[in-house]
Amino acid sequence: MSRESKVNISLNVLDNHPFLRQTLELVADKWVVAVLYVLSNGTKRYGELQREIGDISQRMLTKSLRDLERNGLVNRKVYPVVPPVVEYSLTPLGESLNGVLKSLCDWSNQNFDAVEAARDKYDKQTLCS
Amino acid sequence: MSRESKVNISLNVLDNHPFLRQTLELVADKWVVAVLYVLSNGTKRYGELQREIGDISQRMLTKSLRDLERNGLVNRKVYPVVPPVVEYSLTPLGESLNGVLKSLCDWSNQNFDAVEAARDKYDKQTLCS
DNA sequence: CCGGATCCTCCTGGATACTG
DNA sequence: CAGTATCCAGGAGGATCCGG
């Protein structure tokens, strides 16, 4: 069974914050965040997710959805018809996590210009060395 | 110049949230978060960081510190003595980002048992299939 | 003590083809 | 439509050696 192992994070220090580490594993993934974001707009089918995210491969979309489902962040509802219909939606847990990601997004909007400024400065410096 | 390219995230949908994507690139990294966390306890030297994180390679520690410095999240202070002394500390920007990570940590402490319960349930189900 | 440069391995993830 | 199975390249990251 192809359950690809997640990045194994084992930090001496962070073991004091046992759950931070694991929660980061939850969301520190490009596609997982994309799926969470799209689903925050409501229930979507597999094909819709694929289209809206755009450049995700089937393999990664499926894998991300399985992970999210396993972690209780996303609901998967299968309608036994042909052709098959499968609907994905956020669980309450998923929605609450999305709220936290939103606060990260807020930080971005307020502070990312500072990050870019720092980058420019750093790159300019190291260019002259 | 060995600037290894970061994961290139280009999402049709997430382009609406231009900075969320980039901020995630900032912190969606195992070691970067570890460094941020250790530095939240105050100024540290290179060797201290290495010891406290424990299982980080020199290569990755250096790389993470360079990235953090470039992004304006960490200060690097070199004392021109022999043997060399280098001190790392959070910038105000880094501290504010740490605050957001803290809220992620809070979410963990409140909700991670639910995640684990979902995992158990999922694994038990799929085991019987 | 603080790293830079290199080598080398393994894993991630895209492409493709195929099913119920 | 909604996936699964397989193959494969590219890059991340650890180990190691070296240098100021």
C-alpha cells in the first residue's frame, strides 16, 4: 500500500512543543494548502479541484486528498452512481485550521513588503562581495 | 553561487492570495521553523543552534540561517575575532512571524487529539478493505 | 569556531497509461 | 469521472573534507 512516508521531523528542542511539529507536517505541503484553500469556497468534486488548482497532477491531488481525509480535515462523500460522483468538503476541524492559515495570510499582507525589501538589500550586498 | 531554488509554487487559484503562497514558502520548511523556535529563546551562536536542534546537518543549518537572514527574519552578527564568533537573533519581523506560528501551535494543542482520532479511525477502516 | 564546496543517495512528485 | 499503477528525472539533504 503506497502510503508515502511524510517528512520525518524529530527535533530535540521542538519535542517540547510536541504538537507544533505535527501540525506543521499537516500543512507544510504545497498542494495540501492549495486544496484547503479551494475547499474553503465550498464543496467541490475531484475534477473541479483539479481544474481550479490548475497545475496539480492527479497523483498529487489524490494523495493530498487522502492525507487530508485521514487527518480529519476533509470529508469525502461518494455517490454510488455511474459515472462516479465524489464530493469533497472541509470538516469543522478543517475549517478551523483554515482560520489559522488565514491569520498567516494576514501576516503576509501586512509584512511581506518588508520581506521583499530585506531580500533586495541582501542580494545587493552579496552581489558586491 | 549555490542558491538552491525554493519549491516553486504557482497556483492559479492561490494567485488571488499572492502573499499567502510566498509566506508559506517562508515557513514551510522543517529546519527553518526549528531555527525560528530556538531563536525565540534569545540570541544564539552557530554551535548552540546546532546542539539544540540536535539532528541538523551543518549544510542545512547554514542554508536555513542564510535564508532567514535574506528574508529579514534573522540578524547575523559577526565578531571579528579568532576563533570567530557569530551570533544569530530574531529581527522584529522574525518575532512577529513567530507570533503567528504560535497561533498555529495553539491550534495544535486544542485540536490535535481530534486529528489523531481521525487517523486511527481512517486506518482502522482501510485496514479492513 | 563557523562555515564553504563536493559528492552521492534517496525520495518526491510529474508524466503516462490503464481501470471500474 | 475518479481514481490506480508504474516509470523515471531532478532536487533535497546528509556525510565528508577542507579552509579562514
